[in-house]
Amino acid sequence: MRVIPNMIVLEPSDAVSTSKLIEECYRLNGPVYMRLGRNPVPIIYSENDDFKIGKAVNIKKGKDIAIIASGYMVYKSMLAVRELEKEGISCSLIDMHTIKPIDVDAIIEAASNSKLIVTVEEHNINGGLGGAVAEILTYYKPKPQLRIGINDIFCESDDEEKLRKFYGIDENGIKTKTMDYIKKNNIL
């Protein structure tokens, strides 16, 4: 959907952000694609939180790595951040609910204040959040990036949590892949 001209692409992370972004969509004049899952997800935000199309939400600040996630992967990344911090890795966490137009400033700030950018999406790593972030990093602020998502394959069908574990996009997979990348590339 990201390659369609003038298309806005959204992937909210919980019911609150979904509701608020739908309100934002109502005010627009143009096409919008909102990617939603089937099953209920944990509530991350309160009714007092604001959401604007094209403006990421900084959930947590850290200094070693910045995790940029969308949709349900924001929650899974929150769980992974807790585990990474037990290993002594200071993590920023950014909810990039708008894939297009992406928040360029948030990505540049994250790259400026960390040694590694990790993108996490429940999507093919090509054409989604990871690719969009890579484009910004390449042009504005080169920085190592680990893209966590579904490799360019046809996926299996099963229970969502079983599939997330199988494809390594659950909290343990996010933590393990991040730790392996840090060690392999001597990032910290």
C-alpha cells in the first residue's frame, strides 16, 4: 500500500490509538489504508493520549538502541525492551503508527541518539515499516538497522501467537535477534 501515490498507511497498536486515528482519518480528504488485526490486543494508551497522522509516539527513551515498531508489535516490543534492559541494554521505543507519511524527524532523532535502529513489524520486511525506515536512514542519517518481521515468504496459517513465535516476532524472538545482531556486529 505504501507505493500507491497519496495513500496514507496506518497501523495502530491498540483500541485507543485505533479509535483516535479513525477520528483523524474522518477529517481527511483522500485514501487511507489502516491495517488491523483480528484479535483483541492489550491496551497501551489512555484516552488522554493524542495521536496525529504522521507523528510517531515516543513511548520510552534510551541511549543504546532504538526500537521502532507498529501495530501489535509495539506491545511485543515493550515486553522485549524489559528483557533487553535486564541485559544492560538501554532502549528507546517508538510507536510508528503511521507508515506513510512516516515521521522522518522521529527516525532522525532516534538514529542520532542510538547506536542501532531495530524495526519490528508483523509484515513482510519488504515494503513496510522496515523498508520505510531504511530509506530515511540511508538518505538522512546512516545507521546500522536490524529489520525484524516476516522474510519475503508465503506464511503458514495457525494461531497468531504460535505464528509469531514460529517467525521470531514475539518478545523472545525480538530480544534474541537483537542480542545476536548486537554481538555479531559488535554494536555496544
